[in-house]
Amino acid sequence: MENIAHAGQTLEEHLWGVAELAKAHAEKISMGNYGELMGLLHDFGKYSSEFQKYIKDAIRKNDPQFNPDEDEDFEDPTVKKGKIDHSTAGAQFLGRKNGSSNAHKLLGQFLSLCLVSHHSGLINCLTTDNDGTWDSYSKRLSKNDHKTHLEECATNADHCILERIDGILADTLFTKPFEEMCREILLSSPDKNPFSTVIQFQLGLLTRILFSTLIDADRQDTADSERSKSVQHRQQGMYRSWDTLIERIESKYKTFVTKNHVDKIRKEVSEHCLRAAKRPEGLFTLTVPTGGGKTLASLRFALHHAKEHSMDRIIYVIPFTTIIDQNAQDVREILEPKECPEDAGKIVLEHHSNIGADVQSWKEKLITENWDAPVVFTTMVQFLETVFGAGTRGARRMHQLAKAVIVFDEIQTLPIKCVHMFNNVINFLVNQCGSTVVLCTATQPLLGSVDVKKGTLKLTEENELMPDVDKLFADLKRVYVHDYRKSAGWSYPEIAALAIEQVKKDGSCLVVVNIKKAARLIFEEVQNPDFEAFHLSTGMCPTHRKKTLKAIHRKLAEKEPVLCISTQLIEAGVNIDFRSVIRMLAGLDSITQAAGRCNRHGSSELGSVFIVNPAEENLEFLKDIAVGKEKSNRVLDDYRDNPSKYDSDVIGPKMLEWYYQNYFYERKDAMDYPVYAGRNDSLLNLLSSNSNVVSEYGRVQKILPEIFLRQSFMTAAKLFKSIDAPTRSVLVRYGDEGKELVNQLCAAFEVDKQYALIKKAQQYSVNLFPYEFEKLAVQDALYRVQEDTQIFYLDDRYYSETFGISMDIINKEVFLNA
């Protein structure tokens, strides 16, 4: 009788299927044999009779015709679910077959880590907790045979599987790709010490990308075997050619008309990007003032560069979902034209929302995107989850970052605590994975001027795509910045009064604040019969925000007086044009970005930007904003004393560089992601040399660990997730479409319907912090769309037509369902 992997698929079919997919994924980093080997071994433990009985009992239990009382051999599989170890046997088998050279031993640890971790997420190599400090990797690999069933599995395994494993391992060049990558990592590091922070961190990234090739292959093969319809939704890299997509963007550029000097500069920026596309793969910066057309210019670069170097995909990493809403739509209109309906939804993928929890049902496995599209728009949060997050959900996408053009839009929004880890990731993707990275912004942070031994970027003038950044800023100057700070600070009513005054004087005004509370309070103060006021914040679902932005755009186009009060979500990348902007004091980079929403299209009369310091503002949980605000105070004081030193431009390159020098110096100790893991530590350390845990191990065991990789992968991943307070998406029944969508989700049981609905649902979701989710849950304000899912929707009474989601019932006579 054939061995079974799960319902509808034999174990042999599954191992071959995963091996084929993992090999294709790993080929991107020239390690296809390692992917194939892991695929063949990952479920090796399922050859045990114990697992086979468990899985067959599970299949019988789900058969409506089966009566357990009539079969005395039947055992309820619920008791054993998750308790049969089927992951360790493959790693043990590899250890038994692996060669004796140092290269074989080292590679064996990398691959074995992936095998034993393929359900949990990468496990710790070394672990320390209240019970002590120990080598958890070696302990896992030395599990007793009666728990792992290695001998039985080796006997029961399909002969063709064993033959192929032996064939891969017998290759005399088996370890060569691994040795070459390790050598490259060593030679490019600052101190050439194999146990140094930078080298160990990058070797940890190599482990994670190999892990990614396995788990994406495993999840995909499983989903496709369980639900055959899911196969039709996958493109498997069979995309429209780069030539076709290039033709579409070039056709769009031919329609652009040069109406003013700003249009002329945007055209020049784009031409520079086009010429630069022929440069070799590598790391680039694109420093263009706000409104300089860098989004389309970077897309033009990316498409031509991808073709030039046969890249797999283009990934845009963007800080805020609001920018994704707009930019993805702009790009979709170009690359998925209406006259090509067959391309709809197949070229541009938006992935920016975690709808559903990490524990996924079969329905949600399919709708977890693995970035199988030629152009992907995602958020910095999703990118960081992919390279550092816990579990397998985000990690399965990491291999898609290889052989890709990755554009980081508004890179200045990178969380300061992630600087060193981010730098090491970028160096790994560029140097080891054949990717090109473009750091886009008007305000380049000094990522090349941080501690070399912890991870820095090699940035010189040669990395910049623009030939003369200073001239570009001077040519694109469109606003005058008024420093309106005062010693006593500004009250919310005073800020509201200034905003009203600016609307009456200039016709339109944008107020950008740091916290949602300020947005609400000022909005309530500015109600005026002479003009319409709007509110924007992340408490509103994307459809709600789009509707609001559309109304604002219409007012601005028709020259009607308009006022908008917004959190900082509007200030980076949103294409909107006010005559005046009031920005609450924050980092100078944020002030510069807000100024980009003023006189965006270059009217001959300069726009006005006012910097105001609020009298009261609680930034206790917003450390980055608080420090940025403090450093802006300092550099603005410097500017008052000597404007000419900074070319008389408050938001010019010299001021921004001086601001970042101050800000980065102040925050240098926070750049390695400090955490408390039984002692003061950092994620950078836990994911690299792990010196604190290694020292403790040596103190207790009187010997250093014998294993080469010593990272505490799982501990670090969990701390990364918990400290960053991961958000949880909740659906809202906003408007008729939102109501209908939730109703359909509650009724949808077919995979293809679920798939389409979940993608659409991102537009009706709001991200909540854990404490917000829990508070609403306690108030019974959240409902599951179906019993076996982690997808929730919100009680209508907790969503305001003006402000979006509320932690309390809206005290209004009209609710969304009225």
C-alpha cells in the first residue's frame, strides 16, 4: 500500500513535487541541488508506520461514510495532531549520508536547520531561557530513533527517492556553490573573521533564503494537491515579457506634454534613469526632490534594467499603504491597459495587509501571497517580516528577493532600529543574490555613514542615478518654509485658526500632524461654512481614504476652498497639491516630505510651508518622531543663526545632511535593534555572532559550542514581531461594496471565490495594534467571517464616516448600516 503525505497525494508524489519547486527557487542563488535535496528529505519522517496510521485515520475520520465504531483499529487522530515528529528524520538521514569534509559538515547544518524548521520557522541553534543555555540544534539532531523513526523511514522510503538523494550527495562538486558564497561573504566583510557580526549575520540570511525555497515549495505543492483549482491562479513565473511592459511604459511617456519647468525637470530625471538602466547590477540611490517624478522614473529604470540583466521581478517597497493605493493604481493603468483585459490582475500585485492570523486554514494558505508576479508593491513592514519575522508565513517569500530589482520608495522612513540589519540584508541581496537595489527619496538617510563592523552600505557619488543633486533641488524649489516655532508652543485652536486663515488667503491648506488625536481635535476646531474640511488617518480603510482623497482632488481642481487635516500618511508619495502646508514639528525629513505636497506642480508663486510646535503632544510611544523633533529644533536653530551656511534652504541637501548627522549620532546605539532576551541584547547580535549566549554557554559548559551557526533565530524572530507590535487587519463594512464584500466572504466556501474576495478585501481593511484588537474583541465588536477562519469584520457601530475605526461606539445617530 502506498505511503500518503496527506489526503489526495502520495508521499512520493509530494517529495518529488516539492523537490522540483524548491530546486527552481534555489537556482536563483545557484544552489538548485540544495533545494532539490531539501525537498526530497523534508517529510522523510512520514515514511514511519506511526505517521501513516495517523494520516490514514485522519482521512477516514473526514469521510462522511466512515463509522469509527465499526473499526477497532481506528484511533482518533486529533490526539496525535502535531505530536508526531516527521521533520527530524530527514535531517538525521542527511547527517548519516553527508561527507566528512568541513564544507560538508557546515553545509549540513544549514540544510538540516531548514529541514527541522519547516513547520515552526527557523529554530534556535543556541537557546537560553530560565532553564539554562544549551545547544538546541544538536539536541534536536540527536533525538532518539523511537521518536524520529529514522531506521524505519530509511527502510520504507521509495527506492527512487533514496537513489536521487544518493546521486545529489555523490556529486564531487556538491559543496562548491556553498563554498563560493561563503568565500564571497568573507572577502566582502570588514574584518574577515568568520565569527564576526557581519559574516555571521549574512550566513544567517543564507540559511533563511534556503529555508524560503523549501517552505514556499512545500506550501505550494500541498495547497495545489488539496485544492486542484488553486493551480489556475498561479503564474509560476510565466509573465508578460519585459519587452511588452517596456513598450507600454514608453508609450505612456510619449503622451506626456511639457507644460512648465517642473515637467521639463521630471523628463530629465526620467531620461537619466533610462540611461542608467544599462549599468551593472548593484546598489543605487535616486535622490530627487518631492514632485520630481521619481516613481515613474524608477519604474522606467527598473523595467529596462530587469530586461538588460534578465531579472525575475520588480519589487516596490513602500512605507505606507496610502502610497501603495495610489502608486500601484498608477502603474497598473500603464502596465495592465484596458485594451488588454487578459492581463488584469496578472502583472501588478499589491500585498500590504495581513488579513487573517498566522495560523492558517487551507483556504488561507492559498491566499497568502508568495509574490508570484512581475511587479509587486508591498510595504516596508511586509519586507521586514519577510527577512526577519517569526514562523513561515513571511519567510516563504524571501527567495523572491533574489534576481530582482527592488525599489525602496521613501527610504528615509526605515525604522532607525533596523538600520544595521537592513544594511546587511541589502548587501546580501546585491552581492550574493544578483539583485539590484534602488534607494529612492528626497531625503537620503546616511546609511553609508554608520558603524562598519555592524553593517553599513557602500555608498559613493557613483551610486547616485542623478548627475547633480544640488542643482536638481535648486531647480525644483517651489516653497518658502516659515519657521513659526514659538517658546510657549501652539495650542490646537491656534493651529486651527492658522489653517483657516491660510484657506481664506490661499484657497487650500494641508495640516499634517504626528498623532491621530491631534488630527481629530484640530478637525473639530476647523469646521467652517465657507469651505469643506476633510480628515485622513490610517484608522480609515483604503477605500474610505481613496474616496476622501478623490473629493479633495476634485475641490483642488475646481479651485474651491479646501482644508485637509491628516496624519503623516499623506506626506510621503501622495500626489496632491495644496497652496499652503502647516506641519507640526517632527524630523526635518518629515517636514521636507510634507512640503512636497505644496505647490507640487511648480506655480511661479512660491507656496508657503509653516512649521509649528504644538504646546502639548504625547509622543511617549513614538520615539523616532520624538527624537526627530528634538534634532529638528537644533538644526532649525542653527539655520536661524547662519542661513547662508545651508544655501538659504531650510529643506535643501545641506540642511538634511546636517539633520541626519545629528539624528543618526543620537540614535547610533538604537540601530542594532536593542531587545531584552533575559539580558540586554540586540536582534543584530542574536542573528549573528550571538556573543552573549555563546559566552554564557562557555561559562556553563566550560567549552565553546562545537556548531558553526550559533544564532538564536526563533528567539530573535519572536522578539522582532512582538516589539514591533504587529498589526492585525480587520474588515470594515464601509459603503455598499464593503457590506456586500463581507456578506460574500461569510458565504464563500469555494477556493476561487475566497481568493478573489480576499484580494479585494484589502481595500476594506484597517490595521489594528494588538491592544486595539483585544479591546474591540472584549466589547464583542469583532465577528469571524466563517467559523474556521481568522478573518474578522467590525461591528458597524465602531466605524465613523469621518474618522474611521473607533475604540468605542460612535455616538452618532447615523451608522454605516443605516
